[in-house]
Amino acid sequence: MPSTEKTTVPQDRPDVRPTRRDSIAAAGSELIGGPLGRWAQRRSTGPFTPVRVVALVALGMFALGMVQKMPCYNWAWFRGASSQYTHACYSDIPHLYLGRGFSEGLIPYFDRLPGDMEFLEYPVLTGLFMQVASWLNLAEGSIQHQEQVYWMINAGMLMICTAILAVCVARTHRRRPWDALLVALAPAFALTATINWDLLAVALTAAAMLMWSRSRPLAFGILIGLATAAKLYPALLLGPLFLLCWRTGKWREFATATLGAAGAWLVVNVPVMVLAPEGWKKFYTFSQERQIDFGSFWLIITERTKSPIAVETVNTYATLLMLLACAGIAALALAAPRRPRFAQLAFLVVAAFILTNKVYSPQYVLWLIPLAALARPRWRDFLIWQTCEVMYFLGIWMYLAYTTGDKHQGLPPEGYQVAIALHLLGTLYLCALVVRDILLPERDGVRQDGSDDPSGGVLDGAADVFALVRDTGKVEEPVDGVKVDWGVAPEQPSGWGGGGGSRLL
């Protein structure tokens, strides 16, 4: 049986210089003086460490996103539907302050709402986040003023989530803190950060991945459980983790993470589940009953064929497609010539969920941005994908302006279908590149210096105990001049991690 002994990866190797490896990063750096020179001093202390710079940039972009919402904050949210769409500054937050009973002091899940919705349709931790913001809203006067203050309070709380997200992504890959600038400078991040409350789950998921990278499976599990209590998608990360722990035999760590996630989710959900069962289950019934909605390829099918599809049929087909995608990811994880990195599989499984789902709200891009930065830290490809997402962001608002305005000025259905296709193709493009990096690990920028899996924690440098293919024996010459055998663990200087080769039991 192959050895499962782990090789320790040293932490004193120099940080990766993105301006020396990425032409787009080098070109962009001209705005601040050009690429890092060979004699430049890289300090880990002082007022402007990489993590602090990334956090400040992220907060600056978040603030710019708030400025982008100012036309709506000042008047467009309150003067008809079409104005907030033509200014592309829509947000659920002020509308749901009134629409979900917060303005009347109703308690989520416990108090029944007037109208068809009956109860709040968000997971429990997100509902708590919304309620806390409502408690902090002491504004008096018109409902418009109260909604403005409520949005501002939520924006402040989401800004804290942004800082957590930036710091966690910057610290997940110890030697690559600057990759987190992909998150901080992502245009779609600034545009969608305050549309809804997704940043809460995104920040918790980023913190969970940081804990896993530091070999703390229990903390990872607790944070994933909390993230799942805020949004459903973080639970998907347990799937890739199962595959990677299977391949390396790290069953104890996987069990610890899973039990931690289940325990944290139950602690948050059980009180509401027991005391307000009807309100608690609203999120799950709403997800099942929701019709085909914006952004999905299902909407293109129904609009092009002029044939509505029953919601039960869509649920069945979407589930089957997701299961097929997960089966493909599992085969990739177990048959790749070298064990994939955790961030790569995490990105693929969340992207598969987004691509097959029956709805794609503009803020869902936030789920993928940090995972994309960790899975494929290449500026050109990241910006291509972001361009597609920005086009979709503009497309959905122009489409809604067309459908809600009396003059039908905006983007007609055919144009909106093109915007959806751009979003789908951009995401598929990034998925294809991640798959290529897995199949050809010498093309993976993170591994070109001899690293194995910087976000892998206990998986980093671990030998395989199960895989579906034999050693490839392929040797490549990474950028730093270190020869790495991508089929078996290389002979490396003392203390380097090799990430054992793929073997067939």
C-alpha cells in the first residue's frame, strides 16, 4: 500500500510575485509604478502588508458599489419600478424591509406575513442577520427614510463581511496573498455586494476554507455549517472534500468536518424548527415551488420554444443534471494524474449548481468569485469571466426595464437571452480551464513552483491511498526552475511538499 506520510511544506519560502508571472497583472501594475523589481524588499510587517492592502482595496470597491446605488438610494427605489432598473441599482434590501414585515416589527418565521408569501423565505441565519439590522434601525419618520437607513445599516454589516472575505482569501494560500486582489477588484463584486445578503454566507465559506487550509477540520465544519444556515450552497463543499479525503485516506478529518458542520447547522436551525416549524420550512418549500426564473438556461428554453415546463419537471431534470455533473467531478477527482486541489473541485461543484439551477440572481456571482480566485488565479481568464458577468448584470436590469416600462425601452427578451448565454459561456469557460489544470497539473499556476495544495490543509503534500489511474511519470519545468514529477512525489529539498502520486490499489 502506498505511504500516507505527509511531507511538511515550509512557510519561509518567498511569496509568489504575480507581476512576474502574469502579463495582465504586470500591465495593470503600471498604474502604481510597475512590476515588482528583483531587488524590491517584500516585508510581512508594517502598515501595508499584502493582507491589509487587499482588505483596503476590497473595502474601497465595496464603497464604490454603494456609490453606484446612490441614484436608487436617493429616489429610484421609491418612484416606480422601471427607474431602479434603468439605473441598474436595484436592491432587495429596502423593499423587503417593508415587504417582509420588518417595518411593522414582525419576527421572521414566527409572525405570519400578509399576502401570499406568508413567512420569510430565507434560511435562518440570514433571517437573523436581517432582523438584527432591523433592531438597529431606530429611524423615525417616513417609510422611505426608514428603508434608506435599513439599507445603510445592512451595507455596513455587509462591509464587515467584505473585510472578512478579503482577509480570509488572502491568507488561505500562504505564499499567494496577492491572488485575493482578484476578489477585491472584481467588478461584479462591487456591483452585486448590496443587492441581497449573500455576502454573509460567502464570508463564512471563505473563513471555513481558511480554517481547512490551516488543518483545522472542526473549525472548518462549524463555519460551513453556519454558512449553510445562511445559504444552501456552502454544503456542496463537503462533496469535494469527501472525494479528496477518500483519495488520501483522511477519513478522520472528513468525519470531524462533517460532524462539525451538522452540529453547527442544527444549533442554528433546531430552535426555529421546533418553535416555528411552518416558518422554518418556508425556505425549502419556496425553493421547490419556485418557477423557472431569471438567468437560467431553462428560461431560454421556455422562451424559445414558447412551451412552459412544469416546476416538478424542472426540479427533476435540474437534479439529474446536477447529479451527472457531480459524477463527472467525482471521476475527475479520483482519476486525475495528480490529486486536484480543494479549491479547484469546490469551484467546479458550485459552478455546476449555478449552471443547472432554475434561477440565477445577479448576486449569485459572489458565490464563485473567491473560489475562482483560489482555483484559477489568472487575471486574463478571470477578467473574461467577469466581463460576461457584468454584461449579464446590465442585461437583466435592461430587460426588466423593458418589461415593466410602458414604453418598452430597454432590452427585449431576445437580447436578454443573449445576456444569459454570455453568463453561461463565461462560467463554462472558467470551468473548462480549471478542468484542464486538473488534467494537466503543469499548467496550474499555483503548482508551478512545486507547491501541492496550499488550501488543502491535511491534504497538502499527502500521498494517495486510492486513485483510478497509475503514475504518469511526467516531469515538467515550473517557472521557478524546480523540476516536479507530476505523477509521483518528487525528490525535493528537505521540508518541501510533493503531494504524492496517483496509484491504483
